[in-house]
Amino acid sequence: ASRRAGGVVEGGMSRALLLGPLAAAAALAVAYASQYWGGLPPCPLCLWQRWPYWAAIALGIVALALPVRLRPGVLTAMAVLFLGNAAIAALHAGVEWGFWPSPVPECVVGAGAPAATVDDLLRALRPLPAIPCDEAAIRVLGLSMAGWNAVYALILGAVLAIWARRGWLSG
């Protein structure tokens, strides 16, 4: 009976480990489809949000080669990646709503020091960002893509964290 119970835990853990990379791939598919087919080029903060998803995919691939006893730790790491992504997305959504300025230099036009001449002023000016971080390209039901990404990543991060916790307790 204990072997069957272990198999259930192991099987459940394996399925849980698939959720992270598949959910990350789905989020990236939406981002790239929006970019290339929807005509919504990403700003620098949008690009930041993609990195945790790529890391979750890589981690899921690595997890396939790891012993079962290490899989709850991998699930925990995936949960952290998703929750970190939710934080980046919430930061971006806050920039879009004007709650705070963007921390990314590529998103902000700098004021610089006072210039003595017009030539100094022109040299000191930074170019406008190609894609501004403080303007939502699209809103659906009141949320931008960054806002929806925050919701998505937060829910998945919480689910993965709960499953990882159960794996630690069961394993």
C-alpha cells in the first residue's frame, strides 16, 4: 500500500512539474502572438516579464532528469519564478497606471543636469523610448496585458507553491 501511495505522490508531482513549463509556454505564446500577429511590440518591462517564464521552461526540462526526492524543490523554484513574474508584472501595471515611475532606464526620458548651451542640451537628452512602458498597448476588462500577466502568474505561483508544500509533506 505504501508503494501505491508513493506512486500517487510521485505521479502527482510529475503532473505538477508539467504545469509550470506548460503554463509558462502558454504565456510566452500569448506574448509572442500579441507581438508578431497582433502588432503590439513589447516595452522593456514587457521583456523582463518573459525571463521568468523561460527559466520555468528550462527548470521543467532539468526536472525530468532529477531524482523524485528533489522534485518538490524544483516545484518550489518554479513557484518562486511565477511569483517573481507576478511582482514584475504588477510593477509594470503600476507604471502604466501612473502609481510610480519605471525603474528601467530605457523606459524613462531623463531630465539630466541643466545645460549651458543648446549643444549641451542636445547631447544630454536621451532618446524617447521606442515603446513607452507607461502606456498600456491594450486593455481587456480594465486590465492591461501586464495586469493580466500579474493575475495569471500570481495564481499559478500560488498553485505551484501549494503543490510543492504538499510534496514536501508527502515525500
